Amino acid sequence: MADFNAIIEALVACDTDKVTQLVDAAIAEKVPATDILNQGLIAGMDIVGEKMENGDMFIPEVLMAAQAMGSCVETLKPLLGEGESTEGASVIIGTVKGDLHDIGKNLVSMMMESAGMAVHNLGVDIAPEDFVAEIKSKNAQIVCLSALLTTTMPMMKQTVDAIVESGLRDQVKIMVGGAPVTQAFCDEIGADGFAPDAGSAAKMAKSFVA
Ligand code: B1M
């Protein structure tokens, strides 16, 4: 039986060795990878977020927790796949300009790769013109935009506008996500789909190319 609370506590304590050890133990006990992710790591990161907001944790500590989570996500990666293959749709994903958060975006990328798509993960702080250039060079069918800050959400709109202006809008489905993003915001900026989490993002992407 996995001790999700221990994973949460170790992550909040920024104890990378302990988080890694607990996640490895849970994997060895055949606890489903999605449970380790959702009930352990993501739940822990939510508490880190609350502590950050309340001034009980500072950026260097938050970064340590994020790094611990990132390394465990890499370990979980092969176990998170859905195993189904699609036609290898070309997907571009990135965090919009001004925003440096990448854990959630990397999870989405990972789930889409596991679903058989050719994912081009551009990284963080990606300007609208760079999304446009990558759509052209990778002949993308789907573009995924991630934003974690309310202050960078307008950059999603600017990116959608840049894609429209480039003449490529009809070629791609635009998907948006990230903690502050909503379906209403997606509709407002003219994107095609909002996904609240990595699993639903991969499902939606598959439905777009089915
Ligand atoms: Co930042 N940060 N941060 N941070 N950070 C938040 C987002 C915040 C909510 C914390 C808080 O105050 N409670 C707050 C934003 C407030 C707001 O805008 N309303 C905040 C702030 C304020 C900031 C800074 C401004 C702090 C400062 O400097 N004073 C600064 C901004 C830097 C910048 O980006 N320019 C900053 C910096 C950082 C760190 C660098 C220290 C670090 C990021 C490290 C990294 O990513 N490599 C960090 C972290 C770790 C967080 C929290 C604690 C955790 C984010 C995370 O990784 N969550 C976060 C609080 C929180 O979210 N609870 C916080 C886990 C991840 C799995 O979830 O990213 O939501 P998430 O992804 C989910 C879904 O949203 C969805 O699927 C994912 C998996 O299910 N999804 C998509 C995400 N992208 C998608 C794209 C899609 C589809 C679905 O495309 C189709």
C-alpha cells in the first residue's frame, strides 16, 4: 500500500532523496503510476503552491520541490503511457512567452508521446512568432499552449492571433491548458480546445486527428 502522504510530506520538505525513494518503492509495489502522480506528486505540489502563496515557502525551495517532482516524473514516464498508437500526428507544445513553468506542460507532452504522437516540446517562454515558425517547420496539426500565470494568459491570445495572421490557422487545432485557464477563456481567445489535465489533453489531441 503506497503512502501518498509520505510522498507529499517529502516533496513539501524538498527532500529529493526521500521522494525518489518513496516513488521507487511505490512503483515496486505496483501502485498505478497515475495514482503516484495524482495522489502523491501533484497533491504535494498543490501544497507547495499554497505555501508559496502564503509566504511559507520561497522560490529556491519551490524550485527544489519542482526538480524533485521532475525527476520522479521522468521515472514514471514509461509507466504512464496508454499504449495506443495514432498516426503519429505532429504536435507542437510550449509554455507561452513570459512564463517559465514547465512541469505540467512536460506531463502533457509525455502523455501525447505515449499516445503515439510526434511531439515537439519547444520549452518555456516561447514567443508567438516562434510557435508560428515551428508550425511551419514541423508541419504541425496540433499546437498546445501552456500558461500557469494569470499575467501570461493574454500571451495565449497573442499567440492565437499570430497563428491567424500567419495564414496557418486552418492547418492546426489549437489547444490550451494550465491551472488558471478555463473553457470560457479558451472560447474567448478562439482556441479549439481546453484540457484541464494531461490525460484529457492527450485524449482530445487524439480525437482531433482521428
Ligand atoms: Co510559480 N506560480 N511562479 N513557480 N508555481 C504558481 C503557478 C502559483 C499559482 C503559486 C501561488 O502563488 N499559489 C502563482 C501564480 C499566481 C497567478 O498567476 N494567479 C505562481 C507565481 C506567482 C510565480 C512567480 C511570479 C513567483 C515570483 O517570482 N514571485 C514566478 C513566475 C516565473 C515565471 O514564470 N515568469 C514563479 C516561479 C516558479 C518556479 C520557477 C519557482 C517554479 C516552476 C518550476 C518549473 O516549472 N520548472 C514554480 C512552481 C513549481 C509553481 C507551483 C507551486 C507548481 C506548478 C506545477 O508544476 N504544478 C504553482 C502552484 C500550483 O500550481 N499549485 C505556481 C504541477 C503541475 C503538474 O500542474 O502545471 O497545473 P500544472 O499542469 C497540469 C494542468 O494545468 C494541465 O495538465 C497538467 C498536468 O495534469 N496543463 C495543461 C498544463 N499545461 C497544459 C497545456 C495543455 C493542456 C493541459 O495544452 C493543451
